[in-house]
Amino acid sequence: DDVDEPRGPSGRMIKGIIIVNNSGQARICKFFQAVHEAGFSAEEAQQQVVRKVFQQVAQRPDSFCNYLEGSIPEWGDGVKLIYRHYATLYFVFAVDKLESDLGILDLIQVFVEALDKCFENVCELDLIFHSDKVHYILDEIVMAGMVLETNIVSILQCVNDQNKLHHKSLSKLNEALGVANKTKPGGLGGRPR
């Protein structure tokens, strides 16, 4: 998800969100500002950033503070990493140096709580097998590098509304397929085989 660099009124923004497991495997990545590295494609530069982010946060004991400044040269100067380590996952937000550390830590907490509510104790497999839903939840919270919503109730209401639309669409599809199968020779409504 590479886009040009959007700026809010104060110039602050989230540059990227990376979720990696304890082995350094990326589970969710969302880049709001393009990363550049000479001699590399955009995708290779993103993979390089994920590796660097993991190396930096994984080597730190959990007792250390949850932010690092100026640590990703592909995003330029003035970027810091703010992260939380939950069980087997690191939730890392790369942000402009002007962003509030505590505000971003709270945002990570809101994101994880929303995931917990949607997946009933979220785990790494939920991120793998339901990445579309995880991206939808993340899009309710952050869009184009700007924070949209921090109220967990509002976020969950939007997710529930989306789920209702999805189920309604599946019902209509199943109805249409059921009608089609009943009218086809040898279909479900036809003679037994």
C-alpha cells in the first residue's frame, strides 16, 4: 500500500504499521509513506524495512521503553518506532517524531482490543487467515497515515455493520446459487445420482 506522503495540519502522521511474529515473519504490513532504497524495488525496500524493524524491536527486553527514535533511514530523518509486544506478536507503528508516544501506545492498545473483541482472543492465526478483516479493522482506526477513530465502541459498530452486509451478500449469493442449482439438470434440485 504505497502512497504519497499525506500530511495532517501539524505535519504529523503514521508512516507505517508492521505486525511481525517472534520469528520476524510479517503478518500485517501497511505503508502510508513510500520507502526508498537505492537499487531495490518498492517491495524489496518494504521487506528490508520489515527486517530492520524486527531486528530493532526483537533485541530489546520487554522491560525497556516501547519506542526508538531515528531508526529507519528509508523513511528519512525524524521517524520513531513505537511498539507493543503481545505474546508472539510485535505491533509496531512507525511515526513522525512529533507524534505522542503515549497517544500511539494507546492507539495500539485500541487496535489490539478491537482485534480481541472481533476474534475472541486474537492470535497469530487470526491475522493469517483473516487478514482482510484485520485490514478492515485497521482502516477504521487509521487511514492514509492519519488517525480516524479511537473509540472502541464506534470501531466495533462499524465492524459489526460490515459483517452484517457481508452475511446479507452471502445469503443473496446462496439464494441465487440455490435457484440456479434447482433449475440445472443434475443440480441439487434435480434427480438423484
